[in-house]
Amino acid sequence: MTLVNRYQPEKETNHIRASIELDGFALSDLELIGIGGYSPLTGF
């Protein structure tokens, strides 16, 4: 299995104007995708 790390703190995000409200479960899933906890998944 290959760890897929999607966390990129150097990525520029100032241009993003939209927002999405997440519940606790979705926020947890997003964090786990970002740090590779669901590897080898790359998104929802």
C-alpha cells in the first residue's frame, strides 16, 4: 500500500471565495484524506 498525502500547507488558497459547511463526520473524513489515513483513496 502506498501512503497518499494530500496535505499541502504551501499551496496558495487566498483566491478561494466559496465555502462549504461540514458536519463533524465530513470534517473528520476530510482530515483523514488530507493526512493519508484513508490511503490509497484520493478523494470522496
